[in-house]
Amino acid sequence: MSGIIGKKIGMTSIYGADGQNVACTVIEAGPCVVTQVKNEETDGYRAVQLAYGERKEKNTPNALKGHFKKANTTPKQEVVEFRDFREEFEDKVVLGNVINVSDVFVEGDFVDAIGTSKGKGFQGVVKRHGFGGVGQATHGQHNRMRAPGSIGGASYPARVFKGTRMAGRMGNDRVKVLNLKVMKVMPEKNLIVVSGSIPGAKNSIVVLEK
């Protein structure tokens, strides 16, 4: 398996083998149910679809109810597809099988974490892009403190270039953090502890990839 779905619990710190205090994130990873298996003959590529978290049946569309019924499982909150799982997982990739965190990760592995960053709403250029603002007079500032200043050219090009950094919605984006070390795996509680921080608020959905 190339990954698993989980939920961010929060942050803590633990001591590594070298005595260093490492800031870590605790994730409840799994158990996940195999809800679809794709192969090259029927779909053109190899992949496994995992589902995680419970969902109320009354809030589940009929199409999804039928999809989960095929896997003989209850409606799930999140569904993610993982491509190119390793050969040793062939026996586990069966419709309806349960995948636990200890099946995928061991202590010392390096993982990538994908989450949705915290939404900050509509923010100005100082917070959003790190403009100088007060005291640094970014972009020809005079006395308007945190305003963006000049944004365009003169009669040529007579327009504002695409991609110019301005105020706007900040956060609430899909963010991937690479190469986090697995510090500890607790299969009896479905918990995994990884070094560093990962995007998202507490209880938000996280995807871990190898």
C-alpha cells in the first residue's frame, strides 16, 4: 500500500534516540476499508480505493450507498485512491478488507502528509504575501501603512499583469508536506506519530503517502 487516510489529533513532542526533543504530530490513521480495486484490464491502471470515517446513512447519496454496499461496509466519510501499491500487498487488496496503520508504516519510515490548510479568510498583502507595510514603504508607499502601493505600469502596458500579488482569500488550500519521519506507531490505538507539523486544524482529514 502506498498510503492511508487518517485524522489529525494534535501535536506533542517526544525524545528521539539521540536525546533531541522533536516536535511531532499525532494522527489517527485508519482503520480503512478497501472499497474498490482497479486493474489494468478494466481501468487501464492499478489502484486501490480506501474509505475512512463513519458517515450518517441519511446524508449519503444513493449512488454512494450502493458503492459501499458492494464492499459490505457502512457509509464512509472520506474516499481516497492510491496508485501503484507494492506487490506484497496483493493479498490484502481485496474488496471489503480492512487496512490498519501497522500494515502500511513502520517506525523509521518517511512519509508525505496531505491536508487542507487552515482558512484565513480575505487577507491583505502584508499577511498574505509578506509585504513590508509600516516602516518599510513597499512599492512606493507614502502614508497608507499596510496598503499594496503601486500595482501597474504606465500608459504601457496599461494593465495589471496576471499573477500580481494582491489581497485575497488566504489558506484553505491542499498542501503536501514531504519527508516526515515516523517516530512511533501504536497499532492498538490506530495512532501514528510523525515528526514536524502537518497542514490543517485538529480533527481534519489527512492523507499519508509513502
